[in-house]
Amino acid sequence: MSKENKLTRVLLVTHQDPDWDAIVSAFFWLLGNLLWFANATIRFAFVPPGKRYVGLVEGGWIIVHLDTGLIFCVKSNDYDHHQFRTVEEIKRNPSGAQPVYETFEKELSKFPWLDALRRETNEKDSGHSVTDEDPWLESVRRQAIDAVMPINQANGTNFRVEDDRTDICKMICSFSKISTNPNLPFSVTDEEKMRVGLQLLAGWHQKHLVNPEILKLFEDSAKLKKNGLRFAIFPDQMTVDSSDLRNTMRSNFYRDVDIYVTEFSYREKVTLAVTCIDADRVAGMNRLKKEIESLTYFDAVRPEIFLHSSNFVLYVTYDADEREQGLPYDRFKQAVLDCLHA
């Protein structure tokens, strides 16, 4: 889109009963054109699958076909993939979202997590079922159990496994439950389904964006290199949401840091945590846990191990009024630096 179209009106056309591919295609197109269409009027139209919009529009409207129309042509704003028939064509464009992503890759690649959304949408639209309990995730959980058992057997610590794909699978499964069938008691219109899907994606996207407060904390953190690893030591008694920090670090600073160390004060609890952004690069977590257990305070406070398929996290939580008797943050930081290595 040209800069001349910065203030304009856009009609996004997709098929009736929009599926996940149609929603993601619209999301990619809107995000890819956000610079030019920040103040635009956006409307939606829904046509039978494969068809094109034939209604009348006033002058000044740009019509964009997404996942329908049987044409892929950037110049005419057509982004469909159903017209492709050869194996190579289908492999290159397994979904309508794929050509949209490629068209605006310069803009969308600024957000690394969108590539996972593209890949999962390709899987879903290629006929593969996607659930938050699918065999791939079960395999990850099984590997996680096998990996943590040597550390975990003694005290039966709880843990759970998640990764970027988990969130996307949950969104897809939630969206698949939305029906436009008027014969069902809780049906919605095509436009309502489109808007709900876009809101779902917008919320997921937003949580990955850098929170200015977290960015400042990262900038102020101490950066250290030891044992072949890069550490970020955050200030003590932080009050930011730990999930927001984890998502921000994983999405934005994975090239700069292997491990980050934190102390949170939240809801009358204190939590000391070490998080490995890439578990494959890190060794020594078993030794670290044993070191923590050997400290005299440990009789009163039991740590919980949280295992992530791409992050390995060990954290200790206790009541805020026990902070003075708990594990000093400086001691915890030193144990992390002494035990973990590449």
C-alpha cells in the first residue's frame, strides 16, 4: 500500500463463517498495514467461499480479498490460496495467511512470535487437527517429565509444561467453538465472529509487546558473563507481573540473555527465581537445586520447580513477612552464578 492511502477506507472481504485462516489473514494484513491505516475506516464483507465481492462501494474504498476470491495478486489486494492445485504450489501456500505474511514480512518479522502463528495456521488449514492436548504437546510433556524426575523425585514437586504453541492451540480451540449457525442457541454473525477472533489475536499479540516498565528494568539489570552463559540480574523486590516479564524476555531479549535472575514481591509473597531462556544451552540446574536445599532456611520453605519446554525455571516462594528469615537475594544470585554453566 502506498503512503497516499494513509487516510482511507478499507473493505476486508473474506468467506462466510470465517475460519481461523481467514481471521489470521485479516490480522496479518491489518498489522502489516498499521502504519498506513492507523486512522482508516475498516469494514468487513462476507461472501460464499471462493467468491469475490460484487457489491457497490463508494469512491475511496480499497477492497481487499482474504482467503477467498481464487486470486493471489498483491497489486489488486487479493490474497487467496484455494486456486493453487500443484503439490509445489500448495506446499508454498498452505493457507491464506501464508501469502499475506510473506507480503508484509518486513513489518511482521519485527514480532518474532508471529512466525509461530503463521506456522500453526498453515498446519491447521492444511487439514491437520490442532488441539491443546495434541500428540506433539503430549510428547513435550513426556520429555519434560523424564527430564525433571531426577531432580524432582525426592519431594514430588509440581511442574507444568508450556510453550508458544500452547497459547496458539488454546486460541484455535477457543475460536473453533464459535458458531455462526443460526439454528444453535449461542450463534453469532459472521462479523461478530471476525471481531472476536481479531480481539483474541490482538490480546495475545499485546502480551508479547515490550512493557516500558519491563524494558526499563531490563536496561537497569546487571549483565554478567560466566561459565559460557549470559546473565541478567534484575533488581530486588520487583512488583511487575512475572508472566509479563517472562513473555517479554522470551520474545524480545532471547538474543541477549541466556538466564535471568529475579526477586518478586507480589500478593504478600516473595519469589526468588532463575529462568533459562533456552534450556538446551544450560546445565547445572540439578546442582543449583541441591545447593538451595542445603541452606539452613530450607526446612521452612520448599521450592517449586516450574518446567517450560524452552525455559527451565527454579523458584522459591515464601510469605513477605518472612523475607528477613528467608533466602537472601544476594545469596540466591551467587548460587545461580556458581552452579549454572553452558
